[in-house]
Amino acid sequence: ADRLAQMLYAVSHRHMVFTIPEELRRVLDANRRLLKVLMDAVSNTMQQMIRERHGAVPGVVCVLHVYGKDLNLNPHVHVLATEGGLTKKGEWVPVSFLEYGKLRRIWQYQLLIMVKREMPGTWENSRFIDSLFKKHPEGFYIYAKRRVTKPKRIDAYIGRYLRHPAIAESRISDFNVETNMVTFWYEENGAKKFVTVSALEFIDRLVRLIPDKNLKLIRYYGLYSSRTQGKL
């Protein structure tokens, strides 16, 4: 987190969370290579949005999370993007407003098209992708988080998203030795929800969340890609 804070440019950034519908989660669970596609699609979305409107290239940092609060697979991407970008002439174009309705539709298009390329070209797969377009006409949801105006002090804020454990010990409220059942809780809409599962299922949920070998959980795009950053 400290290294990330030091490499960020001294401009305002926007923190967002790009999510996927539940129907896509099982597809990514079956093919973990698509997790990289997930981050690549986020980058394409942000760059298309800024390039089309302003003819500039933004800086994008993607942090992958594969789990939800209930320890079920729920891949989503935390994004830190510059509020603006550089033109080919080297001019900085500030972009303080993002039309989230359009951003959601671009995100849906980029992700589904890229996922479709990685799937076998069967009629069933084509129909599945088409159904996701029809079922979500307003695009896939993007959470607008806070604006970050002081990148050099971002380490404390973004650090928990970079190396956050799947569950803290404090959320494990009970382990019944006789029944071999584990109870843990998570917060949803300000209220605590308790889940009780067998010890083996609890371990299974955690093991499934371990990232595959060589999977990079943090990726840099646009102005933050290693090749572009060297030039800048």
C-alpha cells in the first residue's frame, strides 16, 4: 500500500468497485483464468469512457477480491482511477464527472464480450451471454466510493483492500466441538447476519478463496502501466 501511494500521480483519483451478476460467478469459479479478464475488462471500460469523451488516457489500478462477506465466491474489482488523463500532446485533461449510467453499460459490454471470447463457441454459451445483456439492460453495477484528493496519504485508506483477509477471527463467534459446527457473522445493511456451517464446509469455503499460483491480485493500466510510466 505504501509503494502504491508513492507511485500515484498528484491528481485526484476516484475509488470505485466493479461488480458482476450472480450468474457470472459460477463461470469464473469454473475457469479461474477469467479473473484476469475481469481486471482487463475494467481497464478497457475506464479507458473507453475517458478516451471517447476527452481523447485522453487515464491511470487505472485494479485490486481483485474474489470473496464476499459471507465467504462465498463473489469476484469484484476495487478500482483507483485518475480523474482525467493525458492526451497524445501531453496535456492533462481533468474529468471530475463520470456518467455512471453509461459507465455501467460499457462495463457490461466489455466484460461479456471478453468472457465470450474465452468460452467455447457453442450455442448455449452464446445464448447465456445474450441473456445477461437482456436481464441487465442498465448494465452491471458499479459502486461509487469516495474521492481521493491526496494520493500520497492513500496508504492507510487503500491498504485494507490490498491484503484484507477473507475473515477476521473476531467474526468467528462459535465453534461447537460436539456437533463440529462453526458460526460466523457478517454485516449487511447495518445488521449482523449469522451463518452456521460444518467445520469442513467452513474450511472448504476458505480454501476455495486462495488465489491460484501466479495470479496477480493488483494490476496497473494506462498511465500506471510499467511501459507508460517509464516514458512519463
